[in-house]
Amino acid sequence: MREMKELDELIRFAQRLIGTADDGIIGKQTEALVDKSISRIPFINKRWNAKRKVIALVQFQAASKNIEVGKIDGLFGTMTSFALDQLLFLEKYKRKQPTWRDEDNEKQQNQAVGRALNPHSFPKYKDIRSYYGEPASNLKTVSTPYALKLAWDIQTKVSKITCNKKVANSLVGILEDIRDHYGLEVLKKLGLDLYGGAFNNRKMRGGRKLSTHAWGVAIDLDPARNRLRWNRSKAQFAKPEYSFLLDAFAAEGWVSLGEAKDYDWMHFQAVRV
């Protein structure tokens, strides 16, 4: 239901952008005006269906406003959802939302007690460059031990993940542990095959600093049910049946931001907090 509401908001925003009635329906007039608007944007595929072109137009608008949106692909994923929130705020208040993540504060305080295990001596964020190198460097593509599917386009299968070389073996081992513990049938029921991304050279959503995804040392799982600002009262991964998931990452020294800060429960990173 929430995804449908967000998509309706996106369509209405696009309609206001192109100057037609914002009824949330992609009719002939909306299609024609969207086609006209994207006609000179070379990286939007003109063969995409109408909904995908509408999403791509909004993604392009976000990028033009220097709002992090990820790849302009016409798919409504977590980055597009976040970018839409920013665009709606900008439209209403004529200014961008202020950053809110405590990662922007050098003297950040954890909201939850962190786990002590750190067998690979993963660094804190301030030491991320000296440990992993420059963003988008030292990358390796690994095969996943079980089939994943893209969370916002479940027909798209994911069998390989790009990550930093220094975390590759650890990440594959964690996914193997998850597979062996839950079994394929149960992990699918729990949404542990819903992939939200790993390497992505971008800033933190809601922050000023580069995301740990920019170094390929983070992974997101089941983003729709573990949204960025949701706390443990709403996040799926805070439920008891996911305790092994949290344990598997923690045993390898990865940090669940959900456990550590009680937001962004989808996110696990090989960076200490």
C-alpha cells in the first residue's frame, strides 16, 4: 500500500512538473507531455513504458537539483523514494531538507549498544579511506550463494554483487551462513533474497558524507520493509525471527545500522560506528 501511495505522489509531482492536472493517472495527455519533456534527455530510453518514463523524468529532475537519486533507470527503488521526499519538500518549502543523520556529527552517539566483535579489524568511518582506498576503487564482483532479486523489480535476478575486495570473502560467508541457517524456502518467506544494493558511489541519504556504499562495503536487504527512517517498532529486521541475520553480520564485524542507531534497518556495513 505504501509503495502505491508513493508512486501516486510521484506521478502527481511529474504532472505538476509538466503542467497538467495532477490526478495521478497516466493518461494520453500526461504521456504526450512526458514524451515531449524527455525528448532531449539522451539517457532516458524512449522505448520504456509510460510509467517508467514518468519515473525517469522525476529522477532526472532530482539529479538536476543535486539530489541523490542513483541511476536514472525508470525504476522506483529506495533512492528514488528518498529523492521524491526531497523534491516534495523543496516544492513546498522552496528549500532543501536539512541533513539529519548523526553520521554528519563527528561526535556521534549510538542509540544502541554496539557489538564488540570485529575479527577483520574493520575501520571506523574516519579511517575508511586509509583502510579501503578511494571510493569506487579496489572492487571485486562475487557470485551470491543463493539467488537474489532486485527489491523494486523482483523479475530482475541478481547472482553477482560488486563490493570491496577486503570484504568480499566475509560478505559471501555471511550469505552462506544465512542460506544454511534458514534454508532457501524460509529465507524467501522472510524476504532475505530481496536485494537493495551494495556498491553505489553516492552520498548517504539524508546526510552530507559519502555513503559506505561508495566503497562497496555495505549491503541493503529488503528495503521496502526496513525503510530509512523506520525504527524498531516498524522495521522487519527488528523482529525475533531475524535475530540470526543480525548475528551472522555481527559475527563478521559488520554493523547493522538498525541495531546501532535504530534507523536504516536494511543497511549492514563493514565500517564501525
